[in-house]
Amino acid sequence: MNFPSMINSEVLQVARGMSVAMLGTLLALGLAIWLFGWKWHRFWITCLALATAVAITWKYGNLWTQTPLAVVITVIALAAALVAVELARLAIFVLGGVTLYHLTCQYLPEFHDTWLAFPLGGLIAMLLYRLGWLIVTSILGTLIMVHAGLLLIESVATFDSMQWSQDNTLIIHIGICVWTILGIVCQLWMNCRFDKHEDNPSHENTHIPVLIPVQNHQTNFSWRKWFSRQQPML
């Protein structure tokens, strides 16, 4: 039985000219996405928005502006990076709503209130936001590491990565699925570990409020005690 390979032969063919340093950088990037996909999700969203804004402005900027392209790219890239995190959940809501609406119109044409599919899909996407991000980043990091690893082996040994990926499709699928699940588990474990570390501050930090006069702390920052996890120590 033939399985469609998850290893893109076109990507391997194009990336064969990369240096070992560049391939090592891609391997480290894939490992970072695989391991810190959810913990650094704000950073990844900002980088994605920044890269998208730069690519679109670089390609179409000359069509709608006479300002020097470097200035336009800088302004638009910074603006996209600043609002990316704030608009990420809105984009997920719209994407989930549009997807469910399209599926409803295609597979349930007799359903009259198809407009309900849009808010329902948005709600589902918002509820599954964290789980979806874990799965996507784990798969993406795994695929980047697999492609970069195959090319690294090919650059230092007599090895045809394209032929090997075509001959071992089933093994590749099993390995990618196992590594993806392991990445999700590692991300959840690291997130729980960081949350426990934040909930249990160090001994030195818990005694810092003692050095602050109680009167000044109450007069200047009394509004903060309602939003702080720690109460001022007397």
C-alpha cells in the first residue's frame, strides 16, 4: 500500500544547496518550535505577522506607494508586529467561523440557518485555540527538523534523502506521528512546570514587600492589591 509522503521532495531539491550552518539553524528553529510552541506562542505570532507584512509589502509596495520601500516596510512591519498578538484570537475566530460555514453550506445545504455556523465555528476555534496551537507547532517543528536533518545527513555522508524518503514512507509517517505526540506532551509538561514556578515565587521575592513602608505601599498602590496574587506583608 502506497502512502503519500509527508517529506516534500521539492523542498529537499531546492534546499540541497544550503550550507551546513544554515541547515543547523533550521534544525534548531524546528526544535524551538517543537518544544516551545505554546510557551512562546506570542513570539511566534509576532514573527509570523512580521514576516508576512514584509513579504507582502516587498512584493506589492511599489504598486500603491511612492515612498521609499525601506521606509514603508519598516512602518508596516512594526505595526503588524505590535497588533499581531491582539488580533490573533480574532483571526482564529474568523477562520473557524468561515471554515464551519463553508462546510455547512457544502454538506448540509438543506439547513436553513446556515449563518449560525459562523459564530459556532468561531466559538469552537476559540475553545480549541490552545490545543490547536499545540498540535500545529508540534507538527511544524517536526517537519522542519526532519527536512533539515535529512539534508544534514546528505551533506556529510553518501545519502540520497529524496530516494530514502520515497522508499520508507510508512516508517517516516510513524516516526512523525510519534515525535508530534511527544512534542505535545513536552510542551504541556514545560508549560505546567513554568506555571508552578510562577505560582511559587522564590524566598527572596516573597520578602521584598517587607522592605517597602506599609503606608506608602497602601497610598500609592492600593488599587493594585485587588489585581495581585500576593497580599502586602505586614
